[in-house]
Amino acid sequence: MAGNTARTQLRVGCLVKAHGLKGALKLELYTDDPDGRFVPGASFTVQVPEASPWHGKSVTVREFRWMNSHPVVFLDDVTDRDAAETLVKAILWIDQDGDAVAEDDAWFDHQLVGLDVFRDGERVGRIARVDHFPAQDLLIVQRDGEEAEILVPFVKAIVPEVDVAAGRVIVTPPAGLFEELPAEEADQVPAERAEESAPAPKATSEDDASTED
């Protein structure tokens, strides 16, 4: 008897801003096929704070269109700007077969969690989880022998290599991310980190199956 097919969720978009007066919302996309994904009738689980009236609910697409090159979505039961404002910053998720293949430079969360983290050829910890935010994803690294967790921006400058088959990721973090700096060096860290904030690989979007109005 065949077993149940493993399921996971993929992040496919973020509702970033109310648009107009009829309930439209601008989208930040995490899918390489928005016209195919956001078809009328498509349903998505929404990730929102517990205090939100949408917590634990899903939304259904009524219409998807491009306005001045920006993707915009209309949802069932969201008919005015006030209603749309209650969904701003909501992240949209869909169910996906657990054995689906991710694209290059894109991974499912479950593929990343548990990978060993190496720096300068030495293991420094393992990925405990992946946190998703509108600006970027964060790899939460559990240090070896420590309770503290390190929040590593999932960008190419800091995470240049992910090798799921080998069970590891390579990190090249800026000074101060994994250790405390001497006082005279600490003042220089903000500028260094700012230079490394450009986006890169992503985790759990659909074009990352683990990368986003």
C-alpha cells in the first residue's frame, strides 16, 4: 500500500501594500510563474501575527493583473482599501509535494534545516531553522556547544555555497557576526554589513522553494 505523499509549504508572495480603493494589494513575488500561480480561484494560507483577524485563515484570488509593471492581486472578501490594509505584510503560502525539485539557488526549508555550517573549513554549528521576512531570509544557526543562536542573512555575500547533497553550507560572515569584536573594530562593522545586504539565494519561495509587492 502506498504511503502518504510528504507535503511541505512554499512561500509564493508577500502582500506589501494596499493599492487603490477597491481592495487591491501589491505583491512581492517569490515565484517564477506569477500568472500561472495567481489564477482566479487559487487559494493561499496567510502568515500573519496572531492578533490579525486573518490568523489561521486562507485567501482566494479573485483577479490578478499587472499595473505599471507591478503585480497586483484582488482577493475574495477584500473589497475596499480598509480591508486590504489588514493584509499588508501577510506572506502567502501553498502546499507542495515534499519531493518537488527546487530550482538552482533555491531550497525548501526542510532541505536547509539540519545542514552543517562551515566557516574557514571548520564546522561552527548547524541550521536550526529558517526565518522569513519581507526584506530577506535568515538562517538561524545553532553554535556548537552553545545555546545562543546566530542570525545569518541568507545572501550570497555571506552564504556563498549550499550543498544539500553533502549536508553543509559555507558561510563567510562579516566580522562580528560570529564573535565579539574589540571595541576599536566594532565601530566599523555597520558599514561592512551594509555592503553585504544585497539579496542572493533565498529559502522557501517558490522559485527557491525555500526564496518574494
